[in-house]
Amino acid sequence: MKTIRFFLIVTFIIPFLSCNAQSSEKAIKPAASSSDKIEAYYFHFTARCTTCKTIEAQAKEDLEILYPNQVKQGLITFQSLNLEEAPNKTLADKLGVSGQALLLVKGDQKINLTNEGFLYAVAKPDRFKQIINEKVDGLLMIK
């Protein structure tokens, strides 16, 4: 019985501890110069766990399903950026990112969905999709 418990701990707990997820800073900054474009960024490292890969894939898929016209028109974009590649560090610094992070950005507005991604992308993808929908709809309302 102890062996089974140990195996379960190693299998399910250790992968979550190895991720260096960005802490959630949900405070939305006031818009100084807002654009009509919503940019979704998923920042990651080269070494990635299954959960990290799932967050990226699920967020991208959800945006494409929920907002096909805006994605097609380039009004909503999704970029996956490796933090270990030099060209991506400038943007990461500008957005205050130092670890895995899922961000929605419109002008000076920034919404951090990292925690929601880690909580729901694997276990409750429908809930994750709902959260993305709510946050993007909120950004679409801002002019």
C-alpha cells in the first residue's frame, strides 16, 4: 500500500512541482493607448511538461474555435514564445514575464491566465475555454 501511495505521489505531484509557472498578477492596468488587436502569448522554456504543452494547445484551439473570424482577420493572435531564445526576451521583459505564462494583451491591458491554465487546461478544458471566452469578451468590449 505504501508503494502505491508513493507511486501516485511521484506520478501526479512531482510534475506540477517541476513547472516554474509565473505567479498570477491579475491587476488590469488602465488603458493608456489601446489597440483593437488582442494578442495571446504563451511563454515557456525549452524543457516542458505535459501540462505546459496542453495549456498552449488548449488556449490556441479555444481562441480559434471561439473567435474564428477575429483570428482569420488578425484581430486575435496567438504566439508561443520560448523564453530561452534571445529574440523573445525583450517582449518577456516588457510584459514582466520570467516564467511560464499565458497572457492576453490588448494595448496596455494585460490579463494573466497562467493559474487558470494550470488548474483547468488538463482536468477541466471546458471551464478553461469558458474563462478564455469571458476574458476575451471583456477585452473586446474595451475600445
